[in-house]
Amino acid sequence: MSFYDEWETLNWEAQKQWVSQQTAADVERALARCARPGKRDIADFVALISPAAESYLLAMTELSQKLTRQRFGNTINMYLPLYLANLCANDCAYCGFSMSNKIKRKVLSLEEIDRECQVIRDMGFKSLLLVTGEHERKSGMEYFREVFPVVKPYVSYLMMEVQPLATEEYRELVSMGLDGVMVYQETYHEPTYDQYHLRGKKKDFRWRLETPDRLGEAGVDKIGLGALLGLGDWRTDSLMVARHLQYLRKTYWQSRYSISFPRLRPCTGGFQPEHPMSDRQLLQLICAYRLFDPEVELSLSTREGPEFRDFLMQVGITTMSAGSKTQPGGYAEDHPELEQFAVSDERSSSTVASVIQKKGMEVIWQESSPHHWNNHLLS
């Protein structure tokens, strides 16, 4: 039994129609329920992401801000992505690293990784996201076994964005110090998924969809979900993410969960999103997730622009990257020609931290790892 079994029972067009048929009365009912302590229903989320909810954006924003502060306090967790490689054995139409794109390829050596980690440490970051590319032979488990001992001394919380692995491989990485894994289904609509994933192992829709199940079975502390916003209908995809989150919470209650909002951007290869999402719609979606699940972490990358990020950090976002590079390395040595996509917020991490503090919030550079507490309690 996995989420795939639940997904098979869901008709995409019926889910899409359910969202589009929501009324103002449905939205008001959802807002009233979410304002009270207690369990939310998936129907509440459907109402809140619907076109009918666009007229209630101010009320959603105010309630989202209130719930976020109640649960997370006046804090923003900061993390940094470190791209280890831009290799890929998949051909995906929307990605700058796609195997069909004629770009210079690179895998960081252990010496280069150590230099990058020194710079990252000096920037103040203790939470790190390793982005590995998807190439099992050159940036797979054998490589990770060498990389982890180099990286771990520099960080307190280690996450990965990595190709789907087997449960046993995730367990091994957890034993080496892995805390979290971010995995985006890209789209939950299988025909669209098949359309954009042309070659490679990533073409296996089910294997990717069942990845969070394997992460839960392996005991990963934090599991990150998300859909590529703009690849398919964002409302229906987001409903599927909410259903996925709901399933995972019931099945793997020991893990924590985060949701990311990767809005597709133009990349090498000339891809343009077919279903562009406006700023107001992204704000609506962030608030809807917060009202639906006050406990879930909501993460925002530097794909978004400075002013918009400064606003979103006040209304629902709990985790942000800053000063990011989307190329292998980039902090000790900058090679922008190797980047995956163009960053919109190019401010330094210190500048973003200053903005957060001026808004009356505290910057958290160091997230607590379960490995730390296990070692502390057993010592």
C-alpha cells in the first residue's frame, strides 16, 4: 500500500471540476472552520484554492499570518542549496540540466566541496540542501558515501534533493547523517508528466510518486513535497499535493513535512511555462496550505523576487534560502554558465537576514537535527 494506490482512485478531471465549482459560501465556510482550533478537511483546502477564494485573499492572508505566528513564532529558518553536480541522465523539457541541453557538465570533487563548505560556514548557514542532479553512476550512492563525511562537520541539518532511491539506500544515508529529502512530483497528472519527461528513469511516474513512502519507511526526519507550478493546472496539482501530505501524515507520523513552491522559470533550452501562475495566485496557494495545515513548514526559494519574498515571509513562509547559486558550487568559485535557472532574488544572505530582523522576526541559522538529540540523550 502506498499513495499510488490512493492516487489511482482519483479522477483528475473530477478533482479539477470540484475546485472550479466552489462558491463564495464554500469559501466562507472554510475560513470559519480554519479560524477555529480543530481538524481541517480536504474540502476546506479545495475551497481556499478555488477561483471563488480570490475575492477573500485579504482575509486568508490575515488568518495565515496569525496561524503562522502562533505555531512558529516570529522566526524564519534559513538554508542554502549546494549543487554538487549538473549531470543528468534524464531528458526533461523544462530543466536547464536536461541531458539534451548542450551545457558544460561538472561534478564537484571532494576538495571543491570542502572549499564550498568553508565559505558557506562563514556565511552563517548551518542548514544545507545538497542538490545532486540525477545521474546514478556519477553522482549516486558511491559518491554520496564520500561526500557526507566532508560535509557533515560543517552543518547541523543536512538535506538532499536527489533522484529517487530505494528504501535501503535512504536508510544508509540517514545512518550517515541525512535529515531531510526534498522530492517534487513535478505534476500528478500522468499524461502531462509523460509529455515533459522524455527519456531516463524519471519517466517512471509511479517510482517517483512512491518516493515519499520510501522516505517515511526509512525514517527520514523531514520530507519535502511540491509540484512544479506552471507545468500543469496549478490548482489540481496543489490539491494532489495536499492529499499526498494528508496521507503521509497519517501513515508516517514520525516525520515532519514541508511544502515548496517552485514556480517554473525560463531555462536553457527555451522552455516557457504553459500554465503561468500570478503573484496573487501564489499568495493564495501559500495561505491555503497554511490554513489547511498549521503545522506544515512552507519553504520559498530565490526563484521569487526580493519585494515579493519580503512580503511572503510575513504571511506564511517559515523557511527561506538566500544568496543561492544554482550551479555546481558557486560560493567559493562562481561559474554562472553552469546554472540550472536564473535566480530572481540576488541579494546576499546578510541583506535578507537584515530585512527579516527589521520586520521584527528572528533569523534561525541552525535547525536541530534528530541525530543531535539522539546522541545527546544516549550519551
